[in-house]
Amino acid sequence: MSPTSETAHGGRRLVIVESPAKAKTIKGYLGPGYVVEASVGHIRDLPSGAAEVPEKYTGEVRRLGVDVEHDFQPIYVVNADKKAQVRKLKELLAESDELFLATDEDREGEAIAWHLQEVLKPKVPVHRMVFHEITKDAIREAVANPRELNQRMVDAQETRRILDRLYGYEVSPVLWKKVMPKLSAGRVQSVATRLVVERERERIAFRSAEYWDLTGTFGTGRSGDASDPSSLVARLATVDGKRVAQGRDFGADGRLKTENVLHLDEQNARALAAALAETAFSVRSVESKPYRRSPYAPFRTTTLQQEASRKLGFGAKATMQVAQKLYENGFITYMRTDSTTLSDTAVAAARAQVTQLYGADYLPEKPRVYAGKVKNAQEAHEAIRPSGDRFRTPAETGLTGDQFKLYELIWKRTVASQMKDATGNSVTVKIGGTAADGRDAEFSASGKTITFHGFMKAYVEGADDPNAELDDRERRLPQVAQGDALTAEEITADGHATKPPARYTEASLVKELEEREIGRPSTYASIIGTILDRGYVFKKGTALVPSFLSFAVVNLLEKHFGRLVDYDFTARMEDDLDRIARGEAQSVPWLKRFYFGEGESGGGAADAGNGDGDHLGGLKELVTDLGAIDAREISSFPVGNGIMLRVGKYGPYIERGEKDQEGYQKADVSTELAPDELTVEYSEELLAKPSGDFELGTDPVSGHQIVAKDGRYGPYVTEILPEGTPKTGKNAVKPRTASLFKSMALDTVTLEDALRLMSLPRTVGADAEGVEITAQNGRYGPYLKKGTDSRSLTDEEQLFTITLEEALAIYAQPKQRGRAAAKPPLKELGTDPVSEKPVVVKDGRFGPYVTDGETNATLRTGDSVETITPERGYELLAEKRAKGPAKKTAKKAPAKKTAAKKTATKTAAKKTTTAKKTAAKKTTTAKTATAKKTAAKKTAAAKPE
């Protein structure tokens, strides 16, 4: 008897999905007899620190959360924030007759289902319910045809999780010790960071080359129209049969890669242009070929992320968040898939819409079938497409904002995938003539006409290069034949310079990772989010720029853990993990070989890798021998002219010479500076700027030396107290100190300025009740203070000029409560895909921030009000939500009054003794707890990716 037929005879079924939104949608399709509840993601995982590990485990198990000595047995703990939800699920299960585990149909979803089964320990029948779209038919089909839990998928996911834990928890502490605290390393995030760093290295090493060529506008001598222009533009191709050098002919060093080309400089190009001014030109050849372009395959995860970035400006994370909502609300199929396959139902729906919207002429005779291109595609999902057996057009969905935009993109791509090819003609015309100086010049022009647009009527793919020509772009040339005479209407000399390789964008980095077969497409969004979060990469517009910190991290990993960030090795690891998922290799022998090295696995190459010699040393051995790592060396990079860039604990800086020696120079480097912008010339400018202490003179009243300094919180002035002045104790004397006004600079501030600043706070007077009013300069600007009542001033000079009458007038005004009077937003970004509320950029107490009215996120290094894009704003909000509310620091309990003050004289001594014993016991307990927490923090490692 099927679960569905049983429902008709009574009984209660508990269906567990991952998200509340999905639970709400599915509940509407199942109706009475079913209780649908969310697990809210993972309910248990490896411990995040030693404090979460049960007391029975000791040693390395407490640090790693994995028992590496006993077949890599993982230690799972229920997440603290999920305990209440687990209790609720157990209560619901106790009242149910059947359990349906309806988590996502991928490795992660299968693992969550397994963890639910392990924690809930159901005593009722358990079914694994799977679906790839949330429609009434799909959900009812899934209930009627459940399957068993796929243990092989669970084991594969567990192996990945353990591998990532070992990698992150073993390598991250090396970064803490040798580079900077709180850093992290990860199996894929470190390789992704290396890719971004290597691209920046290429940009730093790049040397531009200048080259020139000619552009000619040639007329046919007849009137033209849109279908047959009267002229064409062609570029100089050869001179005396020798090809003219273009940008592709130069290497990164700025030199020609071949000698078989003609490198024109400005002088020669202009001379040739002049010599061709009166030349008679003719058509030497016309080559015409048929043009055909087939439609693009339906979306999978990575191609959706790439196109959403190109066309909508969405980051990978924002794309997946919007897609998640579309999926959960029943608009699209599952959005984490490697597949380009469409079901028969989907193909029929797409073909029906092609006929309906574009006509039968656009429908191919047979349905199009797309073969999977992704190696080791993990699941048999469909491609990402509109859900249902009839696709809703974007207008029919009722969607708005970013959900509408992404649905429209998916709908167009899906429909276009079942349309006919675009066809047309491509033409190349060669034009020649002899210059006045006898040189033969040949120009070339290419054209393309599309006679039948086919799928392009619905959709045209974008490009990573903003200057690239899209597929539907036509270039019409005049209808000419060989031998036709042409007139040179204009010939100009054009100068060009080669450009360094473009930085990665989110879209191009995703594409690169997939082409190298590194990581899984479903994880790319979180990987990019991680390297942005860790400060390894920041954004300038859409470009991903590596920080100086990432240079130090990658330098260490390459020199001392080269295999772990080797692209081929990482890709082979992915192959090995997929082989384990297919049952072709065993997890434990593979993990043993990876962690302990060759000879420890008990299995052959088939169990641990390719057996090609690159697994000789284990991870444990690599992270044990740290003596060879010179922390200063791996964080130092030569700039030129004896200048070194160093990545220090408090940020990057440059220096020249030896500290404490004559001629030593040092200057801080902005963390917002792109590494390829730190040139020798710019470094010299930084070193030439004034730095250190500026002696301003002597205070005529105190006789103390007054100096100006650059501090952590900005420039300030202070006095140097005489030697012997007590700095601690009852008689301690603190030097007078004052921050510089915004209008002042270290190298121009005077002694008079300093003495005025240090005279603050200034007493303005007292109010009618005798309460003193003072003018003070604070961290957030100038203000007045009267008791506990503070009022901001608009101008720093008011600190010295404001009168008592003016101050009383300010206090007579009602004080603004909470935030200052609403200021207009600095920028509007659109509607957030998660909260569906308008997002704006505002100016806050700590600088500009993005907000949707519920969540606030401060702009990061590399972000600015001018350059921030809507998708970047959505990302910042998403990351802030993911972190959850800030943890409040527990307040210390107020000290208890001594028993002697509370009791009568006769019992004072007795109660005081008892109180002391109790206090001593509590103190001992508190110290023990604190010691345990401290030990846990020291042994806890950074979370891997």
C-alpha cells in the first residue's frame, strides 16, 4: 500500500524539508493528514570548537572534531541554535505514523536527511521523498513514489566534510602563526584566492606595448541604404605582403612574439597614411560563407551565475538567493544542478511556447537534446527551468523586482534552447592599393548579416568582456565584387596600447574554476563569499582585487604547501571524491593516505588517488614541520629601488633600509590600494610624505615639548612630560592630548594650533540652575555638554567662539531622539531579493552603509558610494544576515554586599564566614569555567570553507 493510499484511511504524516518557505508552499499542496515542518538547514555538524566536543574525547579529537586514529570517525553535535527545533521535530514525530525526509535531492540534502534520521531515531516507517520542482503534481508524485536513503551519497558528502575539516583546521593555524591571526585556509577557497593573486601578478609583471595601424573609410560611389551601405570601414592588414602587428602579437613583456610581422610606430603610420591619401583602391577579393549559430543549452548553476552577473549585475551569492526564493515558491526547478537536460514535459512546454509566441517557423522538427558537459556531474537533476508542464510567461507570474528579472532570464533561455538555429552570411572583403612611395597596402573588412534570427528572437547570451560583440550584432557591408573601384574617403593613423589581462569578475572566476574542474558548481557562490569575507579579495566595481594580505597567504601556501594549492592536484582530489561517491574507491583508505601520507592507507592508488607520486607526504607531516617557514620572508615583496612591501599585523606598509639605521624610511599602504597600483613611483611618493613625530615647540606656560603625531585613530597633538613624571598610581599625570581638526594636517599644524586644541574642553558658562556647559571635541566631531545632555555643533571653530547665549539657544531647542533628522539616502540600489524591501546607501556614524530598513551592513574596503552596485549591496546584507545578530557580552554580576552590612551584630561573624566560603567556591568554579573556555578558544580552529 502506497503512502498516499494510506493517507486516505487516516494517519498522520510528518514531512521535513529544509526551509520554512518551502514548508509553507508544500503544505498547501499536501493538505490534511500531513504536517510539514522545516529543519532550517543542517541540524548537526562537526563541532566548531573543543568546547562543543563531549568530555569523553581527548587530545586531537577535541581539536579536530574527527578521530583520525580510528578510521576518521566524525564527532557530530547538534547545533546550539537548532536544539529547540530538534525538540519540536521529535514532538511532531511522536504524534506521527510516518516520516518523509523531503530535503533537497543532492549530496548536501541527502546528508541532512541522514542526520535527521540519526538524531530523531524514528520508530515509524521512514521514506526519502525527492523532487526537483515544487508544484502540486511534482509534490504528490514524490509522496506517492518515495525511495530509500542513498547511503553512498551520504558517505561521499561525509568524506568531503571530513576532508575540508582536516584541511582547514590543520592549515589555518599555520596562517595564524606565520601571517596573521583569524585567517583561514580551505581546499577550494585557497585555490580560488591563488587564481585571483596570480592574475594580479600577471598585471604587475605586464609591460604595455604601443603599436599603430590605419583605418580607411572607402566609398562605392553610389547612394546606399540600410541593406546596402554606400561605404565600408576597413583596417590595414598587410604592407607589401607582411602582416601588420596587432595586440595579440605582443607578449606580456611588451615585446613582439614573432618577427614575421610589421610593427608600425606613430611616425611610420602617419607617413603611410599620407602616402595613401591619393591612392586608387579596388576590391581584390570577396569571400562569403554561410553563418549558423545554435542556441545555448539551458541553464545549470554556473551558467546561471555567469549570465546573471553579465546581464543583471548580480553576484553569485545574490543570484542563488533569488533563485532559492523562486524555487521555494514554485516558479523554477531546483537551482543547484550540473545538468543541461530537460525532461520530456519541459521540452513539450518549451516547444508549445515557441509556436505560440514566435510561430511554427521558429520550431525545429525534432526536440533539441543537450549533452552534459560537466565532468562527474553529481546528480540527475534537470537543468534550471520554469516549473510545471506549462511555463508561465514572466508577465503571468506576478513577480516583481529581482525575482522577476531572474525568472525572465531563465524563461527566455529555456524557451530559446528549443528554437531553430540563427542563419545568415559572413563576408570578408580585401581592398588594395599602391601608395605614393611604392608600398602595397591591403585593408580588410568583415561583415555579418543574419537572414533568420531563430533563437535570437528570444535570447542572446552576454559576454564577460564589455567590449565584446554579441552574437546578434550585424555588420553590413556594401554589395561589392572583385575588381570594383573604391574611393578612400578618409585614412587615419590609429595608436593602440596592449592591456594587461583583465581581473576576474565573479562570473569569470566561476567559469575558470569550473573549466579547471576545481570544487563543485553548487559551492562557488559560498567560496567567493568566503574569500571576500576573509579580506583576501575586495571589489572594485565588478572586478575581484586581491589584497596584499592574500599575497602573503598565497606565498606561504605555494612555498610550503604547494601541493594543496596546485590546480591539477585539487582537480584530481575532486575526481577521487567523485569516485568514492560512485563506489569505485573507499573513503577511509583515501583519507588515511591524504592525511598520514603514503604507506598509511592500507590501500592502493585506486583508493587514494592516481598513484603518480604526488601523495608521498601526508597533510599531518606538512603542518608539523613549521621551522622552515620564515614569517618575515613570506610576507615581504620587493617593489624596486630597494623598497620592500611588507604585510604586517596592522596592515601593509613599505620600507627602505634597515630599522634604526640612518636613511631608514617607512610608510603605511592603504588596504584599498590594488597591488598592481603600488609602483616604484607611487612608493617613492609615499616615502617622501612627512611621517613620524613633528616637533612644534615648547609650551610657554608648562615648558613641555609639544609634538604632532599620526596615531591609530588619526593625527593628534600631545605634550612630552619630563622624565620621572609618575605614569601610574594616585599621583599619575596624563599628558594633554587633542585630535587635529579635519581642516588640519600633520605637516602644517602649528604650535599655536596645538595649544588651542589642548585647551579644550572649554567652559562656555552655566545655565540658570548653575549647571556648567562645556565645548568639547569628540570622536564624532565638536559638541556641547551640559551634565549628561550633549548637543552636536556644526563647525569645529565654534568650540572657541560659541557664546553662552548661543549655547543656551541650542539647549532651548528640543533634542532629537534616536537618529539624527532623516537625511536623503546617498544612493538607491533597488529591491532586495530576500527581504523584498528597497535598499539604499546611507551615511552613518561609522561611515556609509547599506540598509533595507531591517538589516544594516557597513561598506567594506574597496566599496564606495560611487561604485557600489545593487548586487553588491544585496551581498553585504546577505552576509550580515548570515552572521546573525551580534553576540552580546555577558555583563558581570554586581558584587554582593558583605554579610556584615546585612546582618545583626550577633550573627555577623558567622554569616561573613559563610559568605566568604561561598564566594571562594564560586570563584574557583568561575576560574575553572574560564580556563576551559580559554583552552577551547586556543584549540578551536578557523572554520574551513
